[in-house]
Amino acid sequence: MEVDTARCLEDWGNAEAAFRHLERAHILGQSLTAAHVRVHWQMLLWGLRHRQAREVRGQLLRIAGAASKTALGCVPHGNTGGAGVSAVRRMPVPADLQQQLDSFNP
């Protein structure tokens, strides 16, 4: 859902809002390896489309980390996944996303 929203916003010319929804998708998917890697891939593509070299570099590293560390539980809860944030920083989860996470893990 968040990735779809990001695509629509980017298509409408709102790249910054689109990236915020990719960050939300990251929070939701970071505990599942495939979803985690997929969101970082989408962030990498966003960085390429918007010529954001820092984001591209950061996402290349994060894709490797997501692929190798997610299954081990080495993910900082609530981290938004963008290159502007430390890859190991825990962050608060927005209340609406926490409700979704709680509904997946009753």
C-alpha cells in the first residue's frame, strides 16, 4: 500500500512525499527479508531517478545489509531506511503504522 502510494505521488510530481511513503513502507517491511530488500531497492531507484547520489550510495549499502542481516533480527526498530539516517538508529514508529504492525503480530 505505501509503495503504491509512493508511486502515485511520484507520478504526480511530488517526489519528497513519495519518498516519505517509501520510508513508511520500510518501517512496515523491515522485519521480513524480501520486503526489506524490496523497499531499499525502490529507494535506490528513487535516488537514481532524482539524481540523489547520497541516496544511491546509501541504498546500495542498505540492500546488502537488509539481505544479510534481516533474518538474523539485526534491524533497528522504526528506522525509516533512507540514507539521511544512520542505518543502525532505532526510531519511534508512527502510531498508525504501529497499529498495522500489531495487527500482523497479535
